[in-house]
Amino acid sequence: MINLKSSGISAAIFILIIAAFVVPVSAHGLHVTTNESTIIIADNSTGKMARSVVDEMGVNVTVYKFASADDVAHELEHALTDPNKKILAVAYTDTVQNFINQHPEVSSRIMVASANKNSIQQTLTKLNVAGATSSGFLTPLLSGLLIGLVFGLGIGAVWMKRKLT
């Protein structure tokens, strides 16, 4: 009985120590931290239409719905430091156009399109993303299976070793 009690206390102490080292995270504003190289800035009225165009074209582009022009301006400022990020704006076009006027060096990576299907398709083609296709379902599935297999074999070997001894 004493062994079980002491191991329970040890586990509780371990959990408390781990919890003490957890650092709180605080954020400032909205920053889209993604690995995607191309995003579309949309709002509630244009997001669904932009997503359908992207799906029809079969391109790997993420559509983000922004809530305010300040959030869009903040994201555009972050795009100044990432030369690989391409942005298409179908909403908050005045904010984006003002940003492009202030920073003409990004005019080839940040573009404005009308909120219609043809304009979005043409602008995505100008951004050179029209030929890209998504990685599909098979690659993530096979990667997950491989990681699970290796992890499972490791746990199984440790478990069997403990059972035999």
C-alpha cells in the first residue's frame, strides 16, 4: 500500500513541476502564422465565394476571413518580411491598395481583385499559383501511418520487455 501511495504522490509532484514550467502565451492582434505561401484576404460576404473559386481551380491557397481593416493592415506589415508570401485581397481593398501605394516593392506579391470568380482566377494566375495542386490525401495518410508504426513498435517493444521481466 505504501508503494502505491508514494507513486501517486510522486506523479502528482511531477505534474505540478511540469505545470510550473508551462509559459503563458500572449498575442498582439491577429497574425496569420502559416506555412502557406499564398493567402486570400476575405470577409464574411466574400469568403465563401473565394473558397469555392480556389476549390474549383485546385490550388493550394488558404482563404482567411478578417474582421477589421486594422487586422488586415497588421497582416500586410508581416508580409513585408516574408518574400515568399503572396496575398490576394478580395475584401478590404482600400486598405490593401493604400498599403501597396506606400510599399511599391510588394506590388508583385500583393494584389487586389474584384469579388467575382473571373477576377480572382485571373489574379491567382498573375500570382503564379494557378498551376499548383494540393498535396492530396495520400501523402499525409502515409506519413501518419509510418509515424504511428514506428511509435507503436517502440511502445510495444518496451511493453513486452516489461512483461517478460
